[in-house]
Amino acid sequence: MTITTQALFETEAAVARNGVGKPGLLHPVRVTGLGVAVPPARLTNADLEQMVDTSDEWIVTRTGIRERRIAAPEVATSDLALAAARAAIADAGIPVSEIDLLIVATITPDHLFPATACLVQAGLGLPGIPAFDLSAGCSGLAYALDQAWHGLAAGAYRNALVIGADTLSRIVDFSDRRTAVLFGDGAAALVLHRGEPGEDAGILASHLGADGRGGSLLILPAGGSRKPASHATVAAREHFLRMNGQEVFKFAVRILEESTRQVLAKAGYSPADLDLFVPHQANIRIIEAARERLGLPPERVVVNVDRFGNTSAASIGLALAEARERGRLRPGALVALTGFGTGLTWGSILLRWTKTENDGGQK
Ligand code: COA
């Protein structure tokens, strides 16, 4: 089905009218740790030329992607998530035992159950704390950050570990050139810390949304309760993702701009105030179109889609970490993280970068 632009605007207007996202927050919350994990193996456009009828020229021109990372057969989503989690906790400089909430955003869990978050929890040696998965596709990290932020701000938790991790290579049909070239594997983790009232806030606003009418535009048809695994579903290659690329493209360009404007407006800012825009890395043409609509110069936009492709829930975290590594995240910088994905879903987090250690460092 097709989602009209008008319908999505109506959804947005309803969200804005309801004032969602403006609860009475008691505690400031800031990012104190950031860590990533990507598999070492690279799948280049030249490699893909050997697998499907495509060309480096087509892929670069239409998507901006040159290579992506692919997990080794024995590596699953929880392994990447755990590695990113350990890096983020080390970056935060706290003992693992200080974490009291764990959320993993993923659409490629190790299993339908138990939750990948529980596997990560076991790996960290953190029994007892709440741990759950969150399914919001490539908006997953923004969704999970929103949920952790509200839990911390309300005083329910002190240090949350929020992970976006996916191994989309496991559900991509490498015989389908329309999707095979787009996706890669990776994980990103953030530690969020609850401060005391009166301290500077890191996270300033969030803006989430969904429109389930677009659910069929990007879907994994089989393997769930609607179509359990069978010889027939495997023969029909229904355990691989299906996508209507053109419709998702149109949605993405519009929502990337709209959600970013909305999250800025919630905190009283406009796009001109943004120091760094960290959009979901799906396609350079989507990023460029949104950048132009927001009136942002290229130096304020983080792009790494050329080297990682679309890593789904890990995407904005990987991009944020790279921005920090390159010294682009000075303390006090106003940063917007904006994702969009299957559902359809979208989500933005607006924050002031408050962490100073390791910025521009070696990670
Ligand atoms: N190599 C060569 N040709 C390809 C190709 C590939 N890898 N993939 C598709 N094509 C062909 C198509 O078959 C089509 O050929 P035809 O005209 O003979 O039928 C032609 O290229 C144009 O296809 P189209 O789908 O119109 O291309 P596009 O410019 O829309 O680009 C996407 C396709 C998928 C790159 C683009 O639509 C996109 O990025 N969409 C958003 C996807 C996304 O972000 N998904 C994740 C959301 S979280």
C-alpha cells in the first residue's frame, strides 16, 4: 500500500497537538558512554558484482555505498551487541554492576525468544536487572533512547545501557540485486546516566512516531506466527526481507526532515541551531535530500553510509561514534539523531553533547 504524504502530515499534526513527549521530567539525563562493534569482513561493490547483476557505478550513484561489514557465520546479533556494550561501559568508566536497565533495539534477534537483551545481560554478568528487546527497525536506537531517557528522568533507573544491533546480512537475499547491495552488520551502545536535578541535561527532547499502514513496504514475510517456517516459505525465499524501495525512499526523505524539525521545535530550536545532524545511514541521496530541506551545510551532517551501508538499529550510533572519533562532537554541541524504518517508524533524539573524555580520541 502507499502512504500519502498528506496522511503522514495528519499523523504528525495529531502528535504535535497531543503534546506527546513533554512529560514532567525530574532528572537530567546525559550520555556518559559510547561504544561500537562491527565485524572485520568487508563486502565490497566489486564482490557484489560477482554475486548479482549490478555494478559499482550503479550502487555508488544510487546509494553512496561502497562497502559494508558482514558478520562471520558463527557471529550473531548478541555477539556484536555484547562487544559494543562492553566498549560503552568502559567508555563510561563505571563498573558493569552500575547498569540497572538494558534495552536492545534489533529486528534480527538471535532467536524469536529469548530476547537478545537477555543474552547480552548474561554475557555481561548482570542478573536481575530488567532486559528487553525493542522492535522498531532502523528507528530502534532512537526509540530505545527515548524509553531509557524517560525511565531515568522519572527516577526509576540510574544507568541505562541502550544498544542498537543488527545482522541484516542474515535476512538479505543475496540473489536479489534490489536489496543485496544496501545492508550491513554492526552494533552501537550508549550508556545513559541520571544526573541530579539542576545539573545540565544531555537529552533535551525526543520525537517518535509510527504508521503501521506502511507495514508491508519493508517486511520479513515468513518465520513468525503469520507464516511459520515451512518448506514452502523457504522455497519462496520468504525468510528474506522484501522492500518497496521507491515508496520507502519517498517516506524517508519526508520523515527525516519532518521528525528532525519536530524534535528541534520541542526544545525551542530550529535547524539553523544544529551543530551536528546524525541521520540514519540508508542512502546518501536520502541524506542529501533531507540535508537540503533542512538547510544544513554538509559539514554539519555525519555520513558513513559509504563504508557501512544500512546497519539498521546500529546506524545512528555508529555514525555518532565516528563523529566523536573525528573530533566533530565538541562539548555543548547540539546534536540531532534521526532514524526511520520498518513499521513504518521514525524517531529523533535531540541532545547536548556533555561527555568530554575520549572525545576526538583513539576509539
Ligand atoms: N544494480 C543494478 N540495477 C539495479 C539494482 C542494482 N543493485 N537495483 C535495482 N536496479 C534496477 C532496477 O531493476 C530498475 O531497473 P528497471 O528500470 O529495468 O526495472 C532500476 O535499477 C531502477 O530501480 P529503482 O528501484 O527505481 O531505483 P531507485 O533509484 O529507486 O534506487 C533504491 C533503488 C533501493 C536504492 C532506493 O529506492 C532506496 O534507497 N530506497 C530506500 C531504501 C531504504 O532506505 N530502505 C531501508 C529503510 S530503513
